[in-house]
Amino acid sequence: MKSHRRILSLVAVILTLVLIQLAPVERTNPPVEKEITAPDTVKAILRNACYDCHSNQTKWPWYSSIAPVSWLLVSDVTDGREEMNFTTWNRYPAKKQATKRKKVWEEVKDGDMPPLPYRLMHPEARLSDGEKEQLHIWSTTP
């Protein structure tokens, strides 16, 4: 009797996983308006560590089309783009750009960005001390 319950439970889990794949999520990359103006070294750091969530140039990995992971990734990218988008940088007035540059440094300095789960999946997003220093200099340059 227990083995029948286990089999039924397994079938229910598999069926649920199959059915949730039918729930659509929109993985988009809207047009780039104007990328951030920064030294090439800083742009390279931002592209490697930040652009997947904070730009309209997200590289959607294969697992981003598999629910429920897809739901989480789309939500994270949507939130990231709303907070700061390096490819719609032209929308921010100069004062707000300066504030956002400082916020980039604060988040990096505190270890909050890039987030740990992202760094675990994307080793290229792990910033060296030299890269952090470049971001620090850039963030405080008028």
C-alpha cells in the first residue's frame, strides 16, 4: 500500500511539473536606448556582472524556460531593470545617474551585488578587488 502511495505521489509531482510548463512567462529584451557612458574597463565589468538583470541585453540561460525557475528569473530581471537599467541610462537626469553610480558601489562594497546565487551560477560575475576598485573610482567621479 505504501509503494502505491509513493508511486501516486511521484506521478502527481511529475504531472504538476509538466503542467506548470504551460504557464507562459515573457522573457524579453526590449530595445537598447543608450548605454551607460563609462570607461571601457567599467563597461566590461558591468556587462559581466550586472547586465543580465540591469539591462535590456539579458542572456537568458537554457533553464530560464523551465518553470518554476523561469518565474523567478523573469521576476528578478524585471525588478533589476526597474531599479537600474544600464541600457536606458539616458532616461535618468545627471543627478540621478550620479546617485545610481554611487549605489552601484555601495551594493558591491556591501557584497549585495551581484547577489550570491547569481555569482554561484556565473563565476565571471565574481568581482576581483581590482574590479571593485575600478567601480569605486568610477562611482565617485563626477
